Amino acid sequence: MKTENKGRKTFIMFLLAFLIGFFVVSIVEVLRSSFAPSAPGPDVQVASAVSPGEVSRAPFSFADLAEKLKPSVVNISTTKTIHGGGLRSPFGQGSPFDRNFGGDDFFERFFGDMPQRQFKQKSLGSGFIISHDGYIFTNNHVVEQADKIIVKLSDGKEYEAKVIGKDAKTDIALIKIKSSDSLPVAETGDSEKLRVGDWVLAIGNPFGLEQTVTAGIVSAKGRVIGAGPYDNFIQTDASINPGNSGGPLFNMEGKVVGINTAIVAQGQGIGFAIPISMAKTILPDLKAKGKVTRGWLGVSVQDISEDIAKSMKLRDRTGALISDVFKGDPADKAGLKSGDVVIEINGKPIKDTHELLVMIAGFHVGETVKIKIIRDGQEKSLSLVIAERTEKSEMASAQRTGEAFGMSVQEITPEIAQQLGLSIKKGLIVVDVQDGSVADEVGIQVQDLILQVNKAKIATMKEYQREIAKAGEKGSILLLIKRGKSTFFVPLIK
């Protein structure tokens, strides 16, 4: 009996020890699961908001960055001479004399011709130092026709600057100051790596308020705003105002990615900067020659409309359509023809004519490039040697494409007639109509054929431009248009 009780007691003690041990282990596991981070399941992926090594968040403060960058940013004040008339109305422009008595003409009739007067006009802008010996980037319009340029550094020191080179087409200028000190330099970055949404910092001289710092983001890239043939602006909502022109746009690494240059007067938070990559491309020419030498292909090109894409049986509207090839120029020597569609240059896809012109302009004279085209539905590759774009080249291009009343016209070539299935083999065809223009308002369309201008038959660009010039004195013209099988008159009034 005692043995039986002893065994039962041992069993109960063993069971109790087991239960206590199990309870302790359970408590430990519960505590571990409560404090340890939970791992996602095998099918769960956690999206990362920031790529490794990429700075995309705004700092708590821009103060340290601004303090570091401000010494390389300069204020630029210019003085230029404006040649005005003689005696002016004492009431100024917009006075009753301007409306009722012909303004200055009224005073000239009574007081006679007076000596021409000269006025000194002062303006403000910004810039940034790109070399320790005093080279500075700014806008061309800041220093254009300036008699005197004064550069003021962040420490208050002032220097007279001279223009080394300028380029009106991109609105970029290079100026230089002489200093015995080694000057602080703004490091330039790569604007091609900018992404829409990246934070940027603008420093400049808006309204004469020196060393003003504003922040924002990149709102868009590749903007075309009608400033010139090489528009490729960075749009930003960092506050940019008059006086900011020529100043730097920095990324969060403290590198210059753009040159602030333009604003939309009617809008807020819409500013534009020239990509620094474009400025760096033309810097050697500005330094060495004072002007920019650009590449020349020797063609007239146009964008591909939906109708043209359908008629030429193209997959889409991507590329630039060659409407004319200039005899003896690189494109002609390489075998390019009217009707060819340029889709690639050196392996880089071409979206439209603007992209083509910007890319060609960036090549060096004498450089060999490979061009991929579509001809009669087949892809073909050609090589050509880039020539220099000169004023003579631009004049030749302008003569081949007439522009008036918001529309562009082109002489019909046999290739164009074949590609578009035109019954007329000679004459003029509308290749572009600007939105909101006079031509657009009266309903003129791309591919309309122009048969007459003010009842005069025309078949060449020379004849068209002659009649347009005659009509320019009247401010209106009457066109005879052929569209499909229909022929009708269209009046254009400025």
C-alpha cells in the first residue's frame, strides 16, 4: 500500500513539474513574439519609397545646404544705353495726347525735330561661378548689349566683368571677372538624371533682393515654351522672379542642374531653367570662340500627323519626316531622301522634329553619325558627316518653308506626292498649323493644298512668298485651297 502511494506521489510530482515547465516555455514564447519584429510572409513584398543611395526626401531644413552654396552665387547689375527720341510728351505714354493728338508727333509738329536723347537703363540678374579664376554662367538676356557689367559676390566684393561668349538661341552667356583670390565654385551636376518630383533649390537676386533662397520640386522636363529652336526646359515650382535670371538651380547634392531663365507671368509656381547639361555642351565654344558652332544636317523636317502616319502606313507618329533635302549638304551626300522618316540617331530614338534638331545641333562639325530611317515601310541605316550650321544654312531652310498667318507650307516634291497619294505633283502643301492662329481659326488643315494666293496661281515657294509679301501691306489674303476632291476659297485676315 505504501509502495502504491509512493508511486502515485512520484507520478503527481512528475506531472506537476511537466505542467510548470510547459507553462514557463509558453510564457517565454508569448513574450518573444510580442517584442520581436514580425517578418512578412513569403508572398508579401514591401515597396521601398527610396531607392538605395538616392536622396529623394526633403531635409528638415535647407539651411546647411543654402549656407554652403550661397558663396558661389553672384548678383549681376548691368547698364546699357538706350537711344530714344527727342522731346517727349510731358504726360508720358498713355496720356490723352497719345490717343487724341498722336503723342510725340503732336509735339514734333509744334517744336520741330529735337536732338536724339540717350537713356541709361539698369537691370539686375544672377549668375554662378564655375571656375576658381572667375568664369561665370548667366543668361544672355541679362548681359545682352550691356555697356557695363558689375558682379557682386556674397561677401559684398564687386568686380567689373566682361563677356567671353554668348548664345542667343539657348539664352546662355559666359562672363569673367578678375580676382586675386581663388573664388568659390558651384559644382555642376547631370540634369539628365533629374526626375520629376525631385527637390531643387534656387538661389538668386529677385527684385534686387540679394541671395534669396527658394525651394521646390522638378515639375516637368523637356518643356518647349517657344523661346527658341532648342527649347528643352526644366519646369519647377521653386519661386523664380525677375532678377533670378541666370541664377543656379541646385539638386539636393548641392550640384547645379539648371540655369533659371523664364517664368509664366500669369501663373504661380511655374518657372523654367535651362538644363546644365546643355550649358556644359556649349561651354568650350563659348570659351574658345565666343559663339556656338552647331551641327547641320541639310534637311527640312516636319512632325508626323495622324493623317500622314495613316497615309504612309507608319506604325505610329514617332520620328521626324524629311520634307526636303538640300543639295550638296550632308543629308544629300549620305543618300537621304524626301519622305524618309528619321527614327534613330546613334541608337537614340527620335520622338519628333524638335528632338531631332536639338540632337543634331549638339554634334561637333566633322563628326560621323549613324541615322536610322524608314523608307517605303523598310528600316534602313545610313552614315553622314555633320556640317556646320551657318546663317546661310538657316536662310536656305527658311526659303524652303514659308510661314505666315500661323501656318507653315512646303513645296510638294515628287516623293511627297507619291507618299501622300497626291494628284498634284507640283505646288504648295500645308505642313503645320499653330493652335489658336489665324489659319487655325478659319479651319485650314495640315495637307491642304494651296493653289492660289489672292487669285494669283502659285506653284513654288518663291511665288508664294512674293504674293504673301504683297498681301502683307493689306493685312489679309484670299487662298484657294484644295482638300481631297473639294476646292474652296479661304480668307485670312490678321
